[in-house]
Amino acid sequence: MESFNEELAAFNDGLWLYVVVPILAVLCIWFTIRSRAVQIRLIPDMFRAIVAKPPTAPGEKPVSSFQAFAISAAARIGTGNIVGVATAIALGGPGAVFWMWVMALVVGAASFVESTLAQLYKVRDGKDFRGGPAYYMERGLGKRWMGLLFAVVIIVTFSFVFNSVQANTISGAIGTSAEQILGETPAWLAPVVGALLVALVAAIIFGGLHRIAHTAQLLVPLMVVLYLGLGVLVVGLNVERVPEVVASILGHALGFQEFAAAGIGTAISQGVRRGMFSNEGGLGSAPNAAATATVSHPVKQGLVQTLGVYIDTLFVCSITAFIVLVSNPTYGENAGPTMTQEALQSSLGDWSLHVLTVILLLLAFTSVLGNYYYGEANVAFLTRRPAALTAFRVVFLVIAFLGSIGSVQLVWTLADTTMAVMALVNLAAIAPLSAIAFRLMRDFTAQRKQGLDPQFTRDKVPDLTGIECWEPQVPERTSVG
């Protein structure tokens, strides 16, 4: 098994460095040029869109822009922000952080395109909406087979692989704190944690989309503020090292300083891979959450989800990087999973380990919920049979329990492979469809220049097919006499 894991890891290195990274970079640069850097130019509109109230009729309770953002952030902001960033630094050196930043700024264009398309091609699900890459592959490209492939891959990647990783993180974090307090980790602890996790998750996911959205809306801001506060405290106590850390990040990224056996290629590969694992820009996952929002124009969710990329990478991932780098870390292949923990303990003392446990619990738990919803949206694409959704929920909960009590070293490696496949399928779809997203962007900006709150209806694009929602508003008739 160890030999297979090493061979798969070597395959992943080549797949990412020579296939995924170049394709992602070329497309994102092209999207940036075509959109005149929409991911930077419309930053003010991102903040306006995220706090906007959804257009709704009396008595309806739609999913707001912020709730859709919270669902995607629940999946985005997880162990990848702590363990993944530390692993990237351990393997790629400080320079990997720089390439995470670059990747976030550039990939924001891809995030804008995919989430705008998800809004345009969303479908009705009772009083709510569903959508995502599988839907715009079928409705926008007319390629249902491509949507089926993507739906299967995202279910395997997020609802099965990432689900077991997050469940294992919850169990491991509690076990680490228990060992610190008791001197050992009780054998019964992992199964009990797994059972409690299954019970909590079941209570939420069987409550439907709105219960998931409300839970994410409550927990996501809490965990982000708590973690950023802890990071700012660490950096503040080591503020004299910040200039040295920044110089180290830039020096290693651009090849001015050597880092062990890692060259610029390794730094770029690790930075982009871990960055995508964390912020999911261009991966095709966040559009599943973006499609749930009720907004007046598809571009609004494109902008909100781009803001999510920035918050994830430029804030949460960056604070992890500085926590690690101000503590003079020991690098190496096996150092990644413990680097953040050791950095906190060296700066703040043993009590910080328990605070990190609480943060990891919040991060991983909300990620489990986000990962579940991505799977649910795509199970609905595969089949509308209620029995299939029930079966999916049961399998999801079983995998969460098994992840809590098992080892996930191979699962982490497998995640790199399935994530690469997801990215390639999604990028192949949004490349030809991007022209539609930019067409909507021009309509949005034209209305903004007129001082209007942008509105969209499908009669504005009569040449496009496959659009189920966005009906023109019919004026109410008034009685005469």
C-alpha cells in the first residue's frame, strides 16, 4: 500500500505540474484579459453583492447571496487552510505562499466565470434552486455526458474523499487534545467522536438546504474570526520577524534563495495545488453553492464567489503561512501536518493547542456540510428519485464514521488525483462558455454605470437556449372602474 501511495503521489506531481497548472494558468490569464481583470476591477461590487437582500415575494424564504457564500466558504475554509498550507510550505518552501497569492488573484477570473454560469443555468427545485457545472455542461454546452462525468467525480471527490479527510481531522484534533490532557488517547474516543459527528451531521442534512445554509451562515464567520484573531496574536508577538518572513517568501518564490531540493517548479506546483484545494477557484465546486442564491443578476454571485477566493487565500491561508514562518519551522515531507500546531505552541504555549482543536472542529465540521451539499446537488442531476438521495445520505454518513476511525494518508493522495480530474473537466466546459459570462458582465456593468441595481431576465439573451429560470417579470393588472 505504501508503494502504491508513493507511485500515485509521483503521478500527481506530474499531472499537476505539466497538465493542470499550465492549462489553469493559460485560461485564467485569458479570462483576465477578456474581462479586463473583472476579479480586481469590480471588487467594490463584490462587497455590495454579498450584503444585498434577495428579491423575493411575501412569504418566501430564499437563499441569500451571503448564505450561498457561506455554504461555499464552509467547504472552502477547512483543513486545507491549516494542514494543506503547512504541507505546501514543508514541501515547496516559503515560496509556495507567494504562488498561492498569485494563483488566488489570477484564478479569481475563473471563479467569476463558473459561478456566473451556474446562476444563469440553474434550475428550480421546489421553491429553491439547484445548479453547478453539471447543469451548465448539459444546458449550456448540450453535453449531458460531460455533466454526468463531472457529477460522478465531484461526488467521489467531495462527498466521499474530502468527507473522510475532514472527519479524520475532527477525530485527530480531539485525540491530540485528549492526549495532552490525559497523557494518552483512549481507544474508545475515535468511535465515539465518529458517532457524535454522524448524529450532528444527520440532524442538519436531513433538514434540507435551508438548514445547511443557516448553519453555515452562523458558523463560518465565527470560525474565520476566531482563527484570524489567533493568527494576529501570534504574528503580533513575533512582529520583528515579519520583514524577514516576507523577504523569505519572495526570495524563495522567485529563485533568489535556494530551498533544499525544491526549485521554483516545486514551489509553484505546491502553491497552486494547495491553493486550489483550499479556495477551489476553477475547480467547479463553489458554483454548486452559487446556484442556490436568489439574486437579481447572475453576475452578482460570480462576484460574491470571487470574493470567497480572496477571503480564503489572501486572509485565512496567509495567516496560517505567517503563523508557521515566524516560528522558524523545520521543513520536510513529514513536517506538514504538525507545523501549524508546533508553531502555535512555541508562540503561545500549550493552551493554544486546545484553541486550535476548537477551530479545527469548526473548520472540518462546516466543510463536511459543504461537501455534503455539493454531492446532493449532483445526485439530483444524476437522478430525481428520492430513494437515491436517501441512499446517498446514508453512504455519506457511513464514510464520515469510517473516516473518523481510520487512516487517510492514501485518501489525501487520492484527493489530489480526483481534484485534478474535476478541474480539467470543469475548465474544458467554462473555456467555451466564458463568452456568455462576459456578455452578462457587460450588461451588469452597463446598468451599474447608469446608477441602477442590475437586473437580468432571459429575454435579454434570446439566442441562448437551456435557460430555465430568469423569466421576464409580468406587470400586475389593475382593475378599471
